[in-house]
Amino acid sequence: MSVFTKTRSTDTVVIYVLRKMRMPLIALISVFAVAVLGLVLIPGIDPDGNRWYMSFLDAFYFVSYMATTIGFGEIPYPFSPAQRLWVSLMIYPTVIIWLYAFGTILTLMQDPTFKMALTESAYGRHVRRIKSPFLLVCGYGDTGHLLVRHRTQNRQQVVVIDIAQEVINELSIEDHAMFVPGLGADASQSEHLIKAGLGHAKCVGVAAITDDDRVNLKIAINCKLLNPNIEVACRVERKEVEANMASFGTDHLINPFDIFTEQMMLSLFSPTHFMLYQLITEGVIHEERHLSQVPKGLWIICGYGRLGRTIHQQLLKHGVETITVDVEPERRGAPSDCILGRGTEANTLEEAQIGRAVGIIAATADDADNLSILMTAKELNPGLFIVARQNIKANEALFKAIDAHKIMQNNHIVAREVTARLSTPLLHQFISHISELEDHQVETSTQQLLHIGDVGDIRTWQVCLDDDGAAAVSAILQKGEVVHLNDLLQHPWEKSKQLPIISLCIEREHKVMVLPQLNTPLQLGDTILFCGNDVSIGHSLLHHHETLMENLT
């Protein structure tokens, strides 16, 4: 039997109600049965003086409104003394037993277990009715909120599960562009993942983005055991957990500290490469002061935790002089020359030679300490290059006010990476090759993108050359015709004009060709990563079979 056999939450609700209402219902039915039976058996007298017997329907009707104290008249004729005596005797037990049953119903409506069963039943119905591809988001903290908002704004369906019910309650009242089903349950338990839609035919991926690496690990294990074909993206901040996740084939491991450090090194030491990175990932170029020339000299790293250690190692690889400051250097394995302290005090920073430093990195896990470090450092050396770690989304305005050159926001990094890797996985592969590109390749690609038009409209998307991704190209390739990359970039109605699109890479048989030549012959099954604006996407020849054939001939 499949592990995804549907559990009918509605049945669970009915069973729970029947279990709680068993005694009240038995008592109510028993008393009603006695009262109805008495009225049926006791004879009455009609207006003509003839004996008559009440039917079961009339008797039940009479007892029903008698027990609920609605008030009544005697039907269908005035009662006989015997009938009135019986009614008098039955009024008290029927009214009492009805109030007992009704009180039990009110108590049941306040029962937390019953409320949870109702919520899960409604959640299950919403998930089963989803007809479009959806992403299962496990964890609705700051990262989950950003991810859900981004996907719903792009009309992409999302399903959420979080262990905190109050967070799910907030989700239900938030103004998202689409309705987002939410379940308050532990996502690390397989039964809850199944309820959340892990086995749903339209579930295209799972994002495990809770703040706990161990929970994300359990989610990844459950997903790979229950549905090995589904793509799983996991947030992970500890190297040992990351290695564990990689060992059983988790598709995307997102370590925000590694990603931020890679971006920082790219922007500091390869500004032109970083400009291309910004264009293809964000569609914009941030005018940051560090892109021109980074001064050479001492860097101070305050906090030798996950971020501080990663940046320290990378700066050493680039031959940069560093001094670390930490409150617990021995426990965290800091360098032997690490200075003991938080870095929030002027004397600690002076001991770290703040006067001759060119940059400082506030990398602790406490936002207040990071802000204090940077404020003190700026007073001692106003010309410092400042890098800050922001841990809590609510402090965003404070970090903007500190005017740091670079700010690490874990939540933004993870949300952006999950979106990119699950929707455009080839983009991640291209990014991993950016640092290997020659300067002239980067400059050429950047200038091509800048000439596309409005920079804000730049988008990246990937297309697989098969019947689903590019029907026109697939049909031609199946006939044995030769199609080059340049053929896909021509304007469909103006042969001499090229669309404002560039091809960043081609994936063929698990190998990636970065910045392929325009005369590259294409093969059935190739996946191509394009970059262009919204207009060029609509004008692409990928689905214009007749126009493409005409251009080829």
C-alpha cells in the first residue's frame, strides 16, 4: 500500500465527534424514544368523541419542540387527560437531557483537539483541490514569509506548514496575492508532511527553511524516503549537518554564510564579475562604493562564529591581513592571536589596531552587539569599509541607518536562493562558474545585458528543448534538421534583427557549457539558460514552429 494513501480528515472529525457525543446521544435517543412511544400508545379523543392514536411522526414532532422549550399547541386534537399526564411526566427528562446534549456540543466546540481536527480537515481539502504546481514551505519565519510573498506575487501556489499555530493564524490574515493553505504542525514528522501535500501530484518541491538545522535534516530525510523524485531545498548553517544532508542526496543545500561570503569576495576582488552576478540575479546594479577599488590593509572580524570563521578563511586565501575578536575564542577555535572581547568597547577595537584597519566585519549572532561594534568603530575610524550581519528582520531600519557597505540578511539570501534553485536550477550552476570566467567574457556579457533596455526588466529563465519546453524546436530536431543557438535568438518577424536575449549556458547530458557560441548546434533534450527582458520572452521563437522553419530555410 502506498505511503500516500489518503487520510480522510473528515472521517477523523466525525469519529471524534461521535466518541465525545456517545453518552449524550444515547441518553437523548433513549429519553426521546420513551416519550414518543408513550404518546403513540396512549389514546386520545377526537372532536367527534372517537378514539385516535398519534402517529410516530406527530409524536416525534411534538417531543422535539417540547424538549427544546420552543412552545407548542396540542396536535392534531386537544390531548386527553392521560396524554397530558404523560406529557407532564416527560417534559422534565426531555428538557434536561436536551440541555445536557447541547451543553456537550458547546464544550466540544471549545475543545482544542476538535478545533485542530477541523483545521486539519479544512487544510486537507484545500491541498487536495490544488490544480496547479505548488511549493511546500516548511517553516514560516522571516525567511518563509519572504519566500511565500515572492511566489504569490508571481502567481505561484504555495502550501505552508509550521510548528507554531500562532504563526499560521497570522498567515491566514495576511494580504497575500493568493490564498495560502497553512497547517500548524511539526514538519519533521512524516504524517504531517503527507497531510501538507508531499505526495500530491502537483507538489514540485519542498523548502525546509526552519531556523533549526536538525529539523531541516529530518524534513529532508522524510522527503527523500517518501518521495525520492521530489526536489528538496534545505537551509543549513552547520557544516556537519550539511555533510549529512549531502550524503543522502538532498538536491539543494543553502548555507547563507557560504553564499554571502562568496558574494562578498566576488564584489571585493572581482567587481566586474559581481556586476554580472547582480544583473542576472536581481536585474539591477547597486551603486555600491566598494565596487571601484578596495583598499589593501588590515581587516577586523568581530565574532568568530559561522560567518566570521567563513569570511576569515576566505580573506586569508586572498592574502588579506586579519585580526579576530571574540568573547569565547578557545571554544570557537579562533586563531591563537584572537583578541578576547566583544568588540563593542573602544579599548578592544584599539587593541585590534582599529586605527590602521581598512575594514571591519560585525559577525556576531546578536544584532545589538553588531550595531554597537559598528558605531564604535566608525567613531574611531570613519573611513572603514563596513560589513554587518543582520539576524532579525525587524532590525532592518537600524542596519540601513548605520550605512554599512554590505549587510548580510540570512532570510533574504535563503528566500532568494530557494526561489532561484527550484524555479531555475541552471542559474545556480552558471553562478558557480562566474568566478572562472575571463574578464573580457564578463564585460561582453554585462554590456549586452545593459543594452537590452530597461535594466529593471531583465529576467532569467531556462528552457528544455523537448515537447513540453519548446515544442517548435523539438519538432524540428526530431526531423533531423540542424538548429543553432543563434536561430533561437532571431526576431520571429524580422530575420535581420536579433532579440534582446543572451544565452548564459547550455546543459547537455549533465555537462554545462558556459556562455556558448551563437553557432553552437543544439540537440534534443538540451536545457538552455536565457537572460533578457519581458518583451523578448514573449517574442521568442521557441514555440513559433512555422516562423522558425521559415527562418531556418
